Amino acid sequence: MNKNVRRTITPYISLIFIMVVLYILVGFGGKSNKLSYSEFQKNLEKNKVTELSISPNKEGSIYNITGKLKSYSNGETFYVVTPLSDDTLTYINKMQKKNNFKLNISADPASSILSKIIGYIPLVAILGVLLFMLYKQLNARGSMDFGKSRAKLQEDKNKVTFKNVAGLKEEKEELEELIEFLKSPKKFTEMGARIPKGVLLVGPPGTGKTLLAKAVAGEANAPFYFISGSDFVELYVGVGASRVRDMFRQAKQTAPCLIFIDEIDAVGRQRGTGLGGGHDEREQTLNQLLTEMDGFGANEGIIIIAATNRPDVLDPALLRPGRFDRQVTVSLPDVNEREDILKVHAKNKKFSKDINLSYIAKRTVSFSGADLENLLNESALLAVRRKKKEIGMAELDEAYDRVIAGPAKTSRKYTEHEKKVVAYHEAGHAVVGIKLDGANDVQKITIIPRGDAGGYNLMLPKEETYFSTKNQLLDSISGFLGGRVAEEIKFKEITTGAHNDFEKATKIARSMVTEYGMSNLGPVQLEQSEGRVFLGRDYNKSKNFSDAIALEIDKEVRRIISEQYEVTKKIITDNIDLLELIANTLLEYETITKEQIDYLVKYGKMPTEDEIAKETQLNELRDQAKELGIKNYKKMDKAELEKEIKEKELEN
């Protein structure tokens, strides 16, 4: 027997033995004395009997009498056998009335056997519990296969292909080679090519890394093992390494195949980092993984795909050629990819005819695929809650707000002054967003509390870009300061409502100074973006600047914020009428959308639904004209735009 198994079983066997012995000694080990009938009579006459039990035997010829005497110790009893006759029972009943001892007469001969069986029930229960515990210890997750791999083989019914993965065009192309190799590996080996042994999928949470790995296996129709990085790490040193060996042993039997390790940073972190030194179990597991991927042993036909959103913490040995040769960055989707993702998740949902997924895609900047799926699911739940047969724009708007800022707290009541302050605060953001080209565009304003915020102002970039200019960053800072400036100008006092705005504005200003080189300190990177994970790194991190430069950084950040504060103050002062118009509209309607804001700025009044529909069609035509390169499209009306677009399309 294996030493580990014997060491595990021994305590349970010993415990069972001790329990049985104790039970026998306590429950059945009491002394039982045989008395003659005359001795039994003498004890009855002298009032020495405390209790009696009488039962006939199976044949019905004798009585079995058991009982206790006053002089007996705990557990000690006597027994006597008498002929079966009425005189015996009459005599015993007479003595019982005289001496008043406890008497139990059973007419059923099986009752004595039943009482004995009942006496064994506690012993059987104890043995059952102990055997169950022993079985669990030796079961599938017990000591017999403690070092077995936890990797699971995906079933065919859960098969996923690239059709189930919207967007990610370039990422799919990167993984096509893996699919070709899994389908026909000889084509590569004959050419002398070596397929990457490992592919690392890197990207923010919810972008589809796991789904992409499943799709590769589905397209190649190859065995697909999946496991989490945390499944390798256990309390005992050596278990994780054993599981890695067993995982590769299983994979070799079904090669060519795929192994997907989700959240590999749980086991692949850099070795020997942190104040407390290394972690023996995790490091041994990582060492075994490194050896299996590119060691002395050959693992031909096994491709490992791993996913993480923290590549900066992985051990360098894991990322070298021969192990994870290729990194595929799975980024957040752009507007076209978001529209494709929405179409995939909208297939099994009922939407009203006026729903435009393209419009929703434009509003959901920085949403991941998981966020988009959650958005549509929330809208469906709201439609059911409101007892509607279709999902409308009202449900999508509310779902968007719930995902971004939480559910509306309609029960929370403002004072009239607080409501007015919130309205002017949010109107201040809107005015700056309208008047500055580089500031974020206001999509929706509400003064209904959500989460910890008294009001909610949805501000998105006017266009999705890969980088930002200095003027755009400065205008964004002004947009965040608009709420505080509006409070100061209107009420001659300030509130705590702008703390989150200041946090965002200060973060942009500091990044401009220390990371982007957009200040008087010159094009120097003084800090890196936050990516520090280990406590030891924080303590041992060397500063790239002196204390004197730290003071200069603080001065530059303060200068940028102060200058933009003055710019914001001038914009709102020059457009005080627009501020009053938006604020008063908010006080009346509580929530206004981008279309209503645009109409309000243009015509000075709130639009009807028909007017919004016409304005929306006009804006869509202008966007189309812009994409086709039509000049002066902003000055054209609907008929002119339709004519120009038709002519341009015919030319193309």
C-alpha cells in the first residue's frame, strides 16, 4: 500500500477500533448474573429488586426474566428462567404492588429481540459515519488521486466555433495557424516548421479570451482540455507539479489537442518576488510547467492557450520563445465590433422595431463583450418586469444607466435647494461639452440619484480615437470642472458634489506631466502607469525624479488645473443663458437625452417625439454624408442631403 494512503487511512481505522471497544465496554460489557428461582424469590421478598422485564420465549414454554438489584453497580443485571404459568405472573404482580418496583411485561416474544436490535443502532450509526468519512477521503478528490490533473475535457454538445465569436477579426486570423496545425500537422512538420507551443491571450476582463480559445478547439475539431490556474495550487508542496505532469500525460494520449489555462497569473507569477520571498508550492508548479512546455521531454502535438489580464506579473521564463511564443492582445471592441457583438446576443430576444443596434453600439464606448451581453440581458429583465412583450428603447436606456451607475434611487428625496444645485452642476458639464470641441460629448443628463451620485451625466468622446492630443486632454479637464464652476457662479458657494470630477481631472493632469511629456517639464517620462502588484516592488521601486522635481510636478499639475478652471469659468459666464435653459429644463423633466439637448440648444425648447425623429434622421444623413466625403453637409436640409448622398453612391 502507498505510504501516503496508509498514513491517511490509519487514523480512521484506529478511531473505528477505539469506538467499537468503548461501545462494547459501556453498552454491553455490564455484568449479567444468573439466579435460581429461589434466589429470585428471596430478593423479591426482601425488596431488593428495583426493576424487572418479563417476556416469553419463541416456543411459549418459559419466561425470560431480567432485572436489577439495589446492590448492583451501573450496567450490572441478573436473569432467571421460569416456567410459563399464570401463577408466576400473579406472584410477581403481587410483589410489585407490595414493593413498588419497575415492571415491564411483554406478551410479544419478538419484542426482546427488537430491543436488542435497537441497542445496536448507535453502534451501526457510528460505524456508518466513520466508513463514509473514510470513503470520502479515498474518493475521486481524496488521497488516492490527490496529484491527479483537474483539467476537464470539453464535451461536443458545448462546441463553439468562430461563428459564435463576434468581432476579433485580427485575433481570429492569428489563431488560424493553430487550427491548420491541429487539422493536418504533417503539412507543417514536412516543411520543417514549428508551430507555437503556447499562445498567450492578453486583454481586459470580458473581452472574449476564453470564448476565443473554445472556438479554436471547435474549429479544429480537436480535444480541448480546460483548467484554471488556481486548480494547480494546493496547500501541500508538490501537488501542483504532480497535477501538471498528469495533465500533460493525459494530453499526450489524445494529441494533437489543446490545453486552455484560464487566469494563468495564479500559477505563473514571477518567482522570488515580494517581501516574504517565494512561494514553494506555486514555484514548483511553475517550474514543472516550464519543463513540460520546453524541457527534455517532447510534447509534440500539444498546444497550450492561456489567458490573463495581468501579463506584467508573469515570469519571464514563461514568455520566452519555445514556451508562450506568441501573444495575442484581445482588446476592447470598437464601434463596428460592438455592433456585431450586439447582433449575436440579440438573436434570442424580442426588440421593438425602432431599436437601432448601431446607435447602441455608438453609445457603449469602452464596453467589453461581457458588458454588452449584460446590457441586453438587463433590458430583457426590465421588459419582463414591466410586463411588456418587446424590449423598447426605454428599457435599453434604463439598462445602460443601471450597468454604468446602478439602479435609480427614486425613494431618495432632495430638498428643493439640493435639487437646484444638482441641476446647475450637471448643466455646467453640458455647457462645456457643447462649447468645447475637445471635451466629451454629453449623451444624457439626469438629476435622479444613482449609486452614490446625486445626479448622473453621461459624457462620451465625440469620436473614438487611439490617442488624444494635448488640447483634447485640456478640454476634457475643463469638462470635468464645469459642474463646480456652475455651482460657484450661480450660488456663490461650492459643495462636495464635484469630488469625483476632481479625481478624474487631476489624474489626467498628472499623466500629462509625468507620462505624456505635455508640460513645462519637457518630454520626460517621470512615472509609469500603475501596474505594480507586489508589495516588494512598491518598497524597492526607485524614483525617476528627485524631491525637487516632485515639487515641480505638483506645481505643474496645479497650474494645468487652475488654468483650465479659468477657461471653464469664462465659457460658462459667456453662456449663462444656455446654463439657465438646461438647468431649468432638468428641474422640470429630471432627465434629458442627447437628442433633446441638441434640439434644446438649437431651438431653445424641448422637442416632441416627432421632432426628435426628424432631427435623428437628419443627423444620420449628415453622418452618412460625412463618410462619403460630401462638403458643406452641415448646411444642407434633408432633401438636399438625400440627393447628394444618392449621387455620390452612384458615382462610387
